[in-house]
Amino acid sequence: MTEPADSQRLLAAFDGAIITRLIPHPHRSFAFEVTFDKTTWPASLTGKKPPLHFHPHQEEYMQVLEGHLCVEVDGKEMVLDPKDGEISVKPWINHRLYPPPDFGGTSIIKFLLSGQSTMELFRLDLTFFENWYGYQDEIVLTGKTMNIIQVMSVNRTFIIYLPSLLCLNYKDFILRGEKLSYC
């Protein structure tokens, strides 16, 4: 059996509402073209924001290709569109990406997402995203309770950040046994 070319490799989340296509990039450790589809967006997520997160070793880059994308960085929300070009988020800065209310009047949001190359052992890469999207599907769509062992398996760096206040939102969910949810 032949493996698909990288540009044909797709990750689907939330029953196809988010499609992520791996794309080659000569200077980044990962690069994706991400599509949010309003026609398949779960009603339970409409108007809600995903959990804040950060990346310890890599700058992350975003560039909207089609539609509008909300990007919250360190508590400040921006609504980006194609004319804004590429923006970046420095390591250790809390951020999140999500569609604007009513998808900003469109049915598709398409953007590029990529990460700085690094030699650090615990970096974001395709394997991380495959596992993270799969785990989010499981706990957000089905309502399963977050399991610390699964989280540690998905994110190999999780155990390093558990004591950190920067990881408070994850730590609170786990220690109180709550479900990971969009706020």
C-alpha cells in the first residue's frame, strides 16, 4: 500500500467540521492548511471558544486565506482576514483560534498554521496534532471525562507543565475531574 503524499494527508476533527491538510514547508517543523466548515460545525460549539493553550519551544504562525478567523493572544482578540498577512505567537504565550460568530457571514474559513523549527525534544509536530485532534473529538463531542494518562500520552510535555501555573486551565480540569470543554 502506498502512503499518501504529504499534501494529500488529511486530519479530520469534529465530524469533518475541521479539516487539516499537511503541506510541505522548507523551514517549519509543521505546516497545515486548516479549514473550518460552518455546514458541519457542531451546534454544541457554536459561539464557544476552545481552551487557551501555549507552546513552550516554538513560535506559531497563522495566515488567513479565506474568510475571517478570531485569534486571541494573551487576552486580546483580533479578527483576521487575508489582507492581514501572517501573524506569529511567541512561545509561552496563551492563545486560541476559533471562528467568529456566524462564521463572519461565510461558510468556510481557511488558514495556514505552522510552527518554528526546533531541535527541542518536545516539539509540536504531526503526531502531536493527530493525537490531540483525536482526543478532543473524544472528550468534546462525546462528553467523556479527561484522563490524565491519556493527556500525558497525547502531549509528551504535559508532565513537565503540570506543576506550572501557566498550565492552570489544564490542571484545574484534571484535578477536579471535569470535562475539557469550550468556554
